[in-house]
Amino acid sequence: MFYRDERLALFIDGSNLYAAAKSLGFDIDYKLLRQEFMRRGKLLRAFYYTALLENDDYSPIRPLVDWLHYNGFSMVTKPAKEFTDSSGRRKVKGNMDIELTVDAMEIAPHVDHIVLFSGDGDFRPLVEALQRKGVRVSVVSTIRSQPPMIADELRRQADNFIELDELREVIGRPPREPREDERAEDFDEDIDA
């Protein structure tokens, strides 16, 4: 479903892609991901969306954000909101759906194909609107996890569904052991699949 001469843009819902890859037992190598889609077409932009927890002097995701920024990704970030749920557990929430949607609609006249890395059903109306503008939309997520990480309505709306697990050999690397400070973190960003 890719053509070498088509103009591509990648839209990566960071927390959603992280959760999908984690459910499949691998980590994403973003350098390989970018190279793979440069091979598939004329990659104009690769956007990465994430909320940042900037408490004290350290954010666990800051090294990834900095690396992506220096290596050809357009970073879109905002501060995450921290709260304690009813059971007393510390939670972090950061939803980037609006930012991703606005950017996708703005770039639509300049691309032929958008690849959305998310399974969030809230993006179904965005995919439909992009299609009305003549843009083909591929969605990357997984149905091989329990529960599946993609909303059925998003998968049905997309022009093409790409199973993340089938990209494992091309863009994956073995998962690393989380550091002690990351194990304590509980990041929740409304993954509505």
C-alpha cells in the first residue's frame, strides 16, 4: 500500500505506540522506524507526540525526546498532569489528541499518505476527514495483544492497517529492563482501544 513517489508524514502517538510495543514484548528503534518509512516513500515529516512529566530535575522520557529531536523527528510535547487516583496510586495523564489532529489537518494538503501510529478510536473522525481531503491513511497498531490495542472503528476507517508485530524485525530491538525509578511511574493517557 506504499508508493515510492508518494509524500509521507508519520504521526506517532508516543504513549500509545509505547504501550502497543510493550504489549508485544519489544522496544521501538526509532532510527530504524524512520529509515523504514523513508524507504517506503518520500518522508516529509515524522511527528512524535508525548506529554512530559517534568518533576524535579528529571523526566524519564526526556532522553528519548532529546534524541528524537536531534535525529529528524518533529517533537510535540506538553506538560503532563500528575494526580492521585481514588485508590491512592500516583497517576500521570497527558493527552495529545488535539495537537496531533490539528497538525495532521494542516499538513494534509502537502502529503499523499499519512501513517498514524495509534490505536486510539478517538482518531477515527480525523482519519475520515483526511480521507475526504484525498489523503490515504495507514494505521499502525496491534490486534495480537490481549486486549487488542486498536479500536475496531479506527481499523475499519483506515485505508490500510499495519500490524505492529509484523514490523518487529524491521523496527524492533529487544526490550531493556526498566530502571528502578521507571518501575514506580504509572503513565496513563487514555488509550481508548
